[in-house]
Amino acid sequence: MDARCYVNGEWVETGRWFAVTDPATGEQIGRAADAAPAEATAAVEAAHAAFDGWSATTAKERSEALRAVSAAVGREADHIADLIVAEQGKPLGQARFEVAYAREWLDWYAEEARRVYGETVPAAVAGKRLVVQRRALGVAVAITPWNFPVAMVARKLAPALAAGCTMVVKPAEQTPLSPTAFVEAAARCALPDGVVNLVHSSDPAGISDALLLDERVRKITFTGSTEVGKMLVKTTAAHLPRLSLELGDRPRSSSSTTQISTRPRAASWRRSSRSTVSRASAPTGCSCSEE
């Protein structure tokens, strides 16, 4: 399978590719388009251009769109699960569970989209009324891990779209195939161009400035290591986008007699797919601001 980038409603071949391999055998099972900063910037531009139109849709329309994406993913569930098995290393049962889990996030936020309520606050001065309105922030960037390549995309995409934000997704370079299949399913649901964008990169650091330093990006959601989370905080400090960070690492130890697997992803699927490495397991937020 070829995993292309998806920018402004079009599937983009960058002219550069990187291999995707089976973690158990090392065999190449596909390839992914290797985005440069230009493609990452184009994705942010597309999301920014689509934001005004998407955020102006009604809560009911956004709810129906998420329901449609969930149904489309359900129709492709077996295909997506097979890709998870091939590139991530989970058993088929666990992969099918992950696809179902991803759909639960879409269905949940399809209903939460209808409940972005405001508030009326008692005023301290007679004759005055204070009203709180929740509005979408803007462009969101999602950086997702390899251990739940589809579920974490859904977990971050669903609340953003429900709130009226547009999004750029950057999946883990080890597992680009199943997120691409997920976005392919979403693209069939007639979402406006630019609402969902997808970029792959064999060198995430090479496109990080384009995604993290662009002031049009108002929200960044990341699941991964504490070390990278600290880097994100430092890198984005200049323009202060809102950050949702799900961080965690297990201590690493070795000695001269320790036999370390050369296929760590295959060896550690059980730990990474069955346990939580985050300090917080709550959803990554609806990307709303209050006024």
C-alpha cells in the first residue's frame, strides 16, 4: 500500500517515499509519501483556509459529519485492522478492537458536538449581563504514536471537529498505513476540503517547525514520550498555542548480559496496547475557547 499525504481534499505524492515494514519480519509492506516543510505548511494553510467555513457550521451538521465518518470507518474496519496487524504488530483481535474503539470516540463526540453550551454569569453591576460563549480555537495539529495508530487519530480528531476546529494529523512514521486508511474513509464523507489534512514524514524533526511554529496553529495535541513533550513546550513557547500532552515512558535498563530484542515494537505490543503510559487518561480536549 502507498500512503500518500492528504492536503486540502487531495491526495498528494511528494516524489519522496519511505518504507513501511512489518515489525516482526522486517519485510517491506508498503511505503509512505515523505513530506517536506512545504507540504506541512500547505496542510496548515489548507486547514486555516477551511476554518471559517467549518466553524460556522451548526452543531447538528458537525454531529452528522462525525457519525458519517464513524460509519465509513466501520465499513472499512477489516481492511484497517489488517493494516494495524501488518505495520504495528498487534494480533488481529486487538486490531479489530482498536478500530471499534476509534469509532467510539467518533460516536461520543458526535453527541458532544450538540452540547457545546454557553453560560450566563451573574453580574456584579445591576442592569448588566455576562454571557460566556464557547468558540472553536482554529487550526489544531495532532501528533500520534505508533502503539494505537488509528485510535489516537480518532481520539484527537473527533473533539476538534466537534468543536469546529480543523486539523492536520501527523502519524508516527512507523505506522502510516492504517491512519491513511482511516483518513481515506473520512474523505469519502464529503467533509469540506481542508478540514482534515494528513502528512507523513520519515524525519518528524524536519517538518516540526512548519507545524509547531506557525502562528496559525492554535492547538497542538500530542501522545508520546515525556522527552518530546518537553521539547514541544519549549518550541512553541513563543506563540503559546494550547497544548494537550499525554506523556509517559517506562524506565529503560540494560547490562552487559541483557539480551535486547532487535524488534522492540513486535516484542512490546502487549505492554503498549494493553496498558496506559499516561499520567492522565482523560480525552484530549474539545479545543474550545471561552469569550
